[in-house]
Amino acid sequence: MDGETASESGLTLIKQLASCNNGSRGRALRVLLKTWLPTQLNLSDDHMKKLWKGLFYCMWHADKAPAQAQLIDRLSSLVPSLHLPLAIDYFSAFLLTMRREWSGIDALRLDKFYLLIRRFMASFFALMRNNSWDLELVKKLMGVLMEGSFFAEDKFPAKGVNYHIASVFLEELRPFMPVRKEVVDVVLVEFVRVMAKANDKVLVGKVKGSMFDVLLGMGRRLLEVRKLGEDVDSGDDVVVFGSVALCLGFSSRFHEMGESEECCQGNRKVLFGLDEEFLKLEKELAASGIEVLIPDAVRNDGDEEVPSLIPIVVQEAREGPWWC
């Protein structure tokens, strides 16, 4: 199929995705997800935005819970399966679409879009895992997430998107843990910067409560059981997240960010409070003489994960006509 024919085919599919006719939407979705999109190597930003606008309204029209769940799984599962540059653009356009359309979503439809965000976060981590947690890719993807949500400059009134990502982030990361320390550092420390720079007290509270308070609690519990000499399974939440709380040096991160010029004045108290709590925990660990390490990453088959570097090759968008 040449470029012009592919563009015309794409235009037809996109228009059918927003159709009020369930059959038309279903047929277009099957072709698009199984045949058309997986064969693309790259799309321009404009093309991807138009694609996601069609997918958004396809989701909008999905009314029954089973149909909603199936569609959510189909859309989110594409993230780790597409050609890498296309997968990154697909995820980025998803974030932009959610932000752009969020204020128009009525209360009756919110739950399915909340679930959509949650499933996309799981696929976000699956993409990292499928590329062996390559550190450069992890940094790139976290940059996409941060710039596409928490630090977005699009001015869309979409606070709910950020709140939900912050609320489910740790929960959706959990099935992919443990991963090596350097990866966890990149994935979690960005949220220290979010707490410093966010001019939104609700968001700061969401990040604190859903992420760092949870880590603190797990760290305290892990140190307690280690002092008592109790055995805890290496895959237990207490070990997985507790070791992260104890080993990543969060206190210095919060202290440095709290003193930085980019920190909002109203957020300093929260950051310094977390600095105090983590420092107390880290000092208690040092005084105990107990060694705590972040568990080694393992594959699902039980073999140790040997990270391999996967080069990130971003191809130029194909030239040629597209839909208007």
C-alpha cells in the first residue's frame, strides 16, 4: 500500500471510530488495531493526535462494562507491542488527549476513563520491562510522562488526570517489581520534583499520600521485622517497597529540592517534613547495623534478569498526504 492509499485508509478508519453505529466502530477498530497501526513505523504528531481523537470518541461511545473493559485492554495493550518510537508517540498522544478532553467528560463516564488511565500506566511499565529496563529508555519515558502530565504547558484544565496518575502509579508499578536500584531511582525521584514544583496542594498531597507515605510505612515495617529477626518473603510488599524506602536516600533528595529555587514556597514545609521522616528512618537503619538491599530483578520464569541495552531509534515521520 503506497503512502496516499494508506493515508486515505487511515482517514476512513478514524471517521468510523467516532461513529454512533456500533458495528461501524467495531469494524474500524479491528482493522486499525490488528492490521493498520501495527504496520506503521512512525506517524507525525498531527497524525497521532487525530488518531487518538477518534479512539477517544470510540471509548466515549462504549457503554456496557464488558465492552468498556475489552476496549480499554485493546487500546492499552498496544503500548508495549508497537514499534518503539511509535509506542512512545502513541502513549504521549494518549496523555495529551486525556488532558484536552478531560473537562468535557461527564460524571457517568469518568470511571471508564479512570480505568483507561490505570491500564495505560501498567502498559507504560510493560514497555520498560519489554526493553529490559534500559536506563536511557526509562529516562526518556519518564520524561514523556512528566512533560505530558505533571509539567504540561498546554494549559488544559485537567487536574484530575494528574491526580489519578499519582494515585495509581505505585500500585501499577508493583507487579513489575523488583527492578534494579538505578531504574527505581529514575522512576520515583521525578516525583520529588513534582512535589517541589507543583502549584497545586491537592496534587502534592496525592503524591505524598499515595507514594512517599506508603514507602515510609513499608520502610519502617521492614526495619522492624529485620530487627526482630522475622522471615519475610522477598516478594512481599514490605520487602519490595521497604527496601526502596531505606536504600534510595530520599532524605537528601527532599532536602535538596526543598532548598532549591524551583521549589514553590508553599511546598517547602511538606518536603522538609518528608526529609525529616526519611532521615530518621535512614539513621535508624545505620544505627541498627542491619544490611538492606533492593532485591535483584528476576524474570517471570525465575531466571535473573540480565539487562540489555536497546538503542532508541526515532525515525522521521513519513512524508505523504494524510487526512484533513
